[in-house]
Amino acid sequence: MAPRSAKREPATRGIRAKTPRAAHDARAAREERSAHDEPAVTIRKQSISDVIARSLEEDIVLGRRHPREHLVEQDLSERFKTHRGDVRLALFALEKKGIIQRIPNRGAMVRDLTPREVREIYAVREELEVMAVRVLPFPVAKSDLDRLVALQRKHSAAIDAGNLLDVFYSNLHFHQALFGLCRNTCLIEAIELLAQKTYGIRSYANAFPAALDQARRDHVDMIEALRASRRDDLIALARRHLQPSLEAYIRAYERRFGDAGSPATTSQAK
């Protein structure tokens, strides 16, 4: 008769196959299969709506679409070769950012910011950005300065190439990196939220080479102020840097729609 231990060997092997590591691997495999079994249409809707939202946002940033311009769902469905559900998801995302507005019985349109509203937004933006500069810790690390220099060079190259889309994104990334140095998450999020609302405003200043050239000089001066820990200079630059877009938008708005929304009692943003 074979030793009892020999008979137990197969059972022992079975127990070893169910170790915690093996159970973890089996669970991971099941989760992976479950993920692959998700309806493809869910992934498809998300990706297409993102493409639509980004494309419309870029149209607005580049001035291809103007305030009060209607965004017709059927036209967009045909343009992107998809159904209206994808278009609606994209429009909801842009509405959340404050870039477009949806009006009952009228549909969606590029948000129409009056001069008064723009002044109010920029006044708050200015104070938030100055606050970020005030709490920004000095000295700034060399790695952070090097990153800003690289972003400034990319922005400058985009201006020289006349690529306004790259101008927009490189400028956006420069300021995200700059204000990110304050290390205050709540403040950074507030700055970003208001910046999104003014995406369509920036195209008006970007149409003027002098304004773009001033913007890149401001970026260089900001980096030097950071490098030398000159906080007061950086605050002054942050205030000045916002003005060209604000002023260009208001001039264009009043030429197109008159001075509605721009009462004489409304004070100019600093």
C-alpha cells in the first residue's frame, strides 16, 4: 500500500494553485475580460464627443466662430459623420466650460459675453492671478524655470510661424505652469475656470502682430522676474498681460453689436 503522503500529493498541488497570488491573478483576468466586454459604443461616444468639443473649441479660439453664432446639431452631425447624441455630449461639455450657451427653443450658440461681463471676468481673473503671484514661493527651482523657458520658446516659435492654434496652446501651457508654481490647488482651479470662459476672447488680440509680440516679451520678463525673485515686477506684469485681449474684444464687440452691455458707469478693469 502506497504511503499516505503519496496519495495526498495531488490534493496539495490543488491547494497551491489557489494561493492569494493566484486568486489575485484570476480576479484580474476576470476584470480585464469584463472591461473588454463593455459595449464599444460607450467608448466610441466618449471619444467622438471629445473630438467634436475640441474642434469647436479651437474654432472659437481662432475666431472661426463668433459670439451669438448658432451651433446646429444636424450640421455638426453631418460634419463629423456621427449622430446627434455625440454632438449633444460635446455641447454639454463646452457649456460646462462656459464657452457656449444653450437657450431653450433656440439651441446652442457661441456664448455672447457683453463688454460689461468681460470686464467683470477679467477683474476677477486679475485678482486671482495676482494672488497666485503673491503666494508663490521664492526662490523658484531651476527645473521650473527651465520648463517655463521651454514653453516660452515654443510660444515664440508659434508666433513666428503664424500658427495661431499653437500660439493658443503654448500660451495656455505657459500660464498653467506659471500659476501652478503657487501650489494652491483651489486657486489654480479657479484661475483655470475663468480662463476657460475667455477662450473665445483671445482670438481678437491674436489677430494683431503687435499684441502677440508684446505677449512674448511679457513671458520673457515674467521668467526673469521669477529668476530674480522680483515679486512686485511679476505682479505688475500679471496685471498688464491681460489687457490686450480684453481691449481688443470690447472694440470688436462694439463695432459689431454697438455698445450694448457697456454702460458708461461700468468701470474698466485695471
